[in-house]
Amino acid sequence: MSTLRLHPCAIAVAVSAAVFTQLSYAQDEQSSESVERISVWSTAIKASSMYMSGEDLANKQADHISDLLRSIPGVDVGGAHSLNQRITIRSMDDKDLDISIDGAKQNTYMYHHMGNLQIHADILKSVDIDVGTNSVINGGLGGSVKFETKQARELLNEGQDFGGRVQLSAGDNSGTNYSASGYGVFSENFDFLAYYNHVDRDNYDVGGGKIKGADGQVIDGTDGKVRGLEGELDDALIKFGWNLASNQRIQLSYEKYKDEGDYSYRPDMGLATDQAITDSLQIPLLWPTELTRDTITLNYELTTDATLLKAAVYSNTSELWRDETGYAQNPDYAAWAGIITGEAKNTGINAIAETAFDGNIEHDVTYGFDYVKHETDYRGKYPASTDTSDEEATNLAFFVQDRITLNQYFAVIPGLRYDRYDIDSVVVDNDFNDTSLALALEYQAADNLLVKLSATELFKGPEIGEVFVGAGLFDTANPGIDAETGVNYEFSFAYRSEALITGTLSLGATVFKTDINDYIYDYATPPEGVDARSWKDNIGDMEVDGFEAYATYSLGGFDGTVTFSRAESELDAFDAYADLDGARLDRQQGDTVSANINYSFDSIAASVFWEVLYVDDVDPELDLDGATLDNSKDGYTVHNVSARWEPETVEGLTIIAGVDNVFDEFYASQSSRTGVSFHPRFGELYLQDFEPGRNIKATVSYQF
């Protein structure tokens, strides 16, 4: 059996969290991308826990970020509503992650009933996921997610100056979607891309066509359809690129994202909860809502023989607006009737460079800085008053990391990061400084076996308040709150063998342990003397541990992957919060297994795809911010299938048809709201945020 040696540079990228991706991609990256861009408008995902090809992802016909990411071990996306794309990594939610689009930071804590991310999957060129914080290059406690949008020159065929693409998608249980784009080069040095995407989203039916409560009985007043989802989404992107020289490029882009509709008041909670509260208060079920994001980014790239430099300057503004005049339908709440607007703005500049130094001992040094300013503004206009509030925070980080290749077997990767975090909020007005260290050891045990051990220190300052409920206006001061710190430990191996007859086999696994000191909980019970129902405070030390594993096999037209992941969390509470001792993170999900098979029929330019996701039950235990009466989580199994055809008679035409949730499973993601809670006025509330039932969908696209 022939073997293929793992290239150290490829490993440094693909195994940043220490699980090796398919090496064939790392080695043939340029050639495979040049082939894919001709026939596939797709998204490539590079995750530290596995790699998924662009064709596999295009077959998913993704309409929600969850369609792209849920099969990545260690990653989930909670929330079925378009306003609630909430990425979680190892049970840690999006507030603990470093998320960016084309270098622009997306962390905007708008509203605790929705996620931080506003983007549609179709616009994405790639997603780079760091499962766990394994490098000083990225901030965040739980990892990073870097989205990159399409670029003109990568979509053009050889010898082509201008091109375009149109696409139409429809699902019988989701809605319709159409997009159009044009791209090209004005001259040898100037290029452009214009893109527009429109989604008409329907209210969907749940699996089985019946909305059932925790007791298994159909909830009164429901007919199996989830109200509060129907709306429209528009996403437009314009990019202009200028090659200053053969090794320098500037790119200016502007994106306008708008999601509007008559939506449920709490997008993260199920219809049963919204209906119970509506009936009790005698107010509307649906509320006119509009979420917009405007992002302008200037990117610069420089390439020399030894150095690659990338820099970005950006402004990213998100606004959530809702008409709450419907409260006037009940005279008891007429004073609450108003127009609510929350705005979160991120402005920043960042640069990252990689320089290679040859010699008896090779050094690949990565270095740079990241500056971001978060500003929030709240305005509530009521019949008798207008409430306003604003807060801000800034973070400046410098980092350097050196990959030292000692010989053909050993590499050492030390890293150093310095953060200065300034916050001016109702909770705290203070400066926090921290120096974080990282160290990783890599051992090439054999030509096709790599082992890695790493430790990375963590830092995150207290957050400014969520925007839409007052931008700190109703928060309680806690000037003594500390920043969160900690360490992420990981051990991993990656194995790959290749033979012409027996195919290619890749195996990998990562075992991790993340310790977070002074964990901050937004809804802690304050001590005596503090006049508040809850406040934000350090409640103890949180530990998250588990593992991710994968196996992939390919032979001829067959590709198959199986993954397994587990992440468990436990709080070692401070004495003042002893009642929370042993609590888990509320986004924790059960053991997760995914499998997918893709088979290509080259003779007819067609392929078929099958995917299954199995998530085990979660037993009832103490947790943070979960359901108060029953926080157990039901497991589920979901199957998706699709087929793809690119007829040779019509070059550029692609037809995809498929079925999501083939067996019409009635389920909710365990990273979403689940369980039963008790409210003193509304009684028992069934929080379950149900996912769509069976959805038959098709996509037709033409690229010219």
C-alpha cells in the first residue's frame, strides 16, 4: 500500500484545532477550486474538525446556516427562525465565539431572543471554522467562524471577461428563493461583482403535521403550522477589486441585508409559548419587524516571496426595529405601545501577516493586530415618553505565533497575544488587560500519521448589554465584575492512507478540555442589598470537555464520512452562587453522530447525496438559563437526500432536487430553546422551538 506524507504547512492550517482534514484538499486546493468554480456555485467549509467539499454543500440547497454547519462535529446552529441563526461550538453560544464576514466582526448582542448572525448561505464562498480556541490569532472563548463571500475572478471561466448566474429554488415547506449575479473584469486589473438574493419564507409545518406539548397531546389552537416565520429577506452585495500590482490587491465591498415580516415576539421560542403569552395578555401574536445589516469593507492583500499580508477596515451596522403599538389592544398595556429600535455598530481594522524564514530550522511566523469598537444605541418611543440609552466597548489585540519546524518529525508552535479591553456600560466602566500564551507540539509519527498536543490561554471581557431591551438602560451596576480567563487543552491525531485499489481512508480525533475561570452569567441572583431580580456576575469556573472524531473513505465516485462528537459542561460555583454548583450550559446537546454518502456518476454528470444526523437524549440536570420545570431534551434522527445533474447538452445548467427530513421527524435542535418552564403569570410554557417537517425542494441554476 502506497502512502502519502502529511505536509507540515497543510497541517498547520487544517489542524489548527488539531483534527486533520482531508489532505488531498490541502495539497490540490488550487486545482480543485479552479474546477469547481466552473460548474458549481458552492460554499467550501474548512473546519478544524473536518472538511466538506463545495459540491457536498451545494447539494444541501442551504437556506439557513444550520443547513451548512450542523454536520460539522462540535458545531451546531440553534434556532429555526430566520432571525435566530445562533451558532454554537462545543455548547458555547455565539457570544463566546469570534465571528466575522470578510474580516468584519459580526458580534452584535442585539436581543437574547435571537442570534448574532445575519447572513444567507447562498452568498458564501467559504466558511473557516476553528472548533475551540487553539491559537492566539483568534479571540473568543469557544472558537471562531470566518465567513467569506464570493469573488468575481474566482467565478470566471478561463478566457472569460464577464459572466453571470441566475438561480431559482422552491420548497413545499419552506418558500421560494431567487438570486442573480453579474461579474467580470473591466481590464486586466479591475474586476467587479454584483449580487442580489431574495427569499420569500413561508410558515412551515412541523414533522408529523401536529404541534404537540410535553405531554404528547396536540396543543389547543394549533394546526401543525408554526406562525410567525413568514417574511421576506433581501441580500445585495457589490464588490470592486483593483490589482495594484501583480502582488497587491485592494477590494471595496458593500452589503445590504434586510429581513422583514410579521414575526413572533420571541423568535427563539416555540409557537406554544408565544400563543400562551398572547392569550394571557390579549395582545397580537405577530409584530411588524425589520432587521437590517449594512456592511462596508475595504480589504488589502500583499504577497511577496516570503510574506502574505491581509488587512481589513470595516463598518458593520445592524438595526432591529419593531412596531409594538399592538400593546394598545389591551388598555392595561397601552403605555407599552411604541416603536422600538436597537442599533449595534462595529467599526474596526485588522491585519494578519505570515512570513516564512528558511534555514536549518524553519520558522513560519504569523503576526498582526485586531481593533474593534462596539457601539450600541436604543430608542423606545412610547405614548408618554421616549427612552434612550447607549454603551460602547473597544478591544485592541496584538498577536504573534511562530511555527518552528525542528526537523522532519517535530514542530513547536508558541504564541503570544495581548488584549486591552475598555468598556463603558451600565454594568461596569473599566479597562481590562491580559496577556495570553499558547503552545502546541506536533509529531509526525509516520508518513501518514500526525499527533498534536496544544494549550491556549483564553480571555474575554464583560460584554455591553443587549441592545433591543434597552442597551443597558435596565441593567444593574456591578463594578467589581471580572473578565473571563482560562485555558483550552487539546490532544489529537490524524491518519491518512491512500491506495489506487483500496481507496483513501482518513481518520482523526480530538480530545479537549476547556477551563473558563470567572464565568459570567447574565441572570445571576444578586446578593442582598442589590435591588434587582437578576444581574450580570462571575458565578464560578466552567469546565467543558469532550471529543470530536471522524472517518472518511473515498473510492472512485464514492465518498463517505462518519463523525461523532460529545461536549459536556459543569460549573464549579463560587460560594455566593452555591445553588448553581454543577450546572451545565443550557445549549449543551447529546452525543451527536452524522454520516453522509455522496456518489458521482461521471458518465452522466450526476450525483446523489444522503445525510443522516442522530442526536442522543439529554437527561434533566441543573443548567444555566434552561427550562425551569423540565430541561430534558429529546433525541432525534433526521435524514436528508438529494440528487444533482449537470446536463452536458446545456453547459452551465445545474439541477438539484432533494428532500429534507425525509421521514418527517418531529423535533427541535438541542441548541435551540427546549423544555417546559413556569412563569408566575402565564403558568407552564412549552419552549420547544420546532424545526421544519418534511420539505421537498428543487433548485435550478444557470451560470454563463
